[in-house]
Amino acid sequence: MQDKFKFSPWDDTRIKNWARSIGSYTAQAVDRIFEGVTIKEQGYNPALAVLRLSNKYSEARLEAACEFAITSGIKKPRYHHLSSILASNQNEIYTERKKADVKRQSPMGYLRGNSYYGGGKDDQ
């Protein structure tokens, strides 16, 4: 390749650092993009396309979309997967469902100890 075409302001470490700054699932998605290409430069545009979704949607929504895609079985999430998840608000539904599961698993109410009811040393 000619020297004038070799320079790129983006490299794989810079792209991966940007993905890690968004979240762990976004970093996993970008890492999977780079694992699927033979030459690392072939992963620049797909990875940047995924990361640019954080400009249109928020970084939190992109992270939730990547989490939804990875946990639902998409081995190599790409732009078209994530943009359709974000456009149809599937990431928000997933987040709400996840919060509801956490609420169901948490113990309900407040448990008072035996000292509140006069138990303990005074029980005889």
C-alpha cells in the first residue's frame, strides 16, 4: 500500500479504548468485530459504525443494546443488528425486564430482629 494511504487517525487500540469507555459489552462487541477479520484494518469501519451509534443514541443505550445482542446469542454484533435493536427500543425493554427480575429476586419487606419484639435475652 502506498504511504499516503497508510495513515489513519484511528487504530485498533484507540477504537477499543473508546469501546471500553462506553462499557464492557460494547468492548466485547468491538473485540468480536476485530476477531472476525483477517486484517485489523478491515475492522475499523464496522467498529466505528457501531461506536458512532452512541452519537445518535446515548452511550447507556448502546451498552444495553450490546448486552442484549450478546446475551441473546448474536455471536458478532454488527451495526445493522445494533441499530435495529436501538430503533425498535428492544434495549429499553430488555433493561426494564432485567430490573423487574432483580426486584423479584430481592427480599420483600423489612425484617426486624428479635430484640425489636422484646425477644432475645428477655425471653424466659
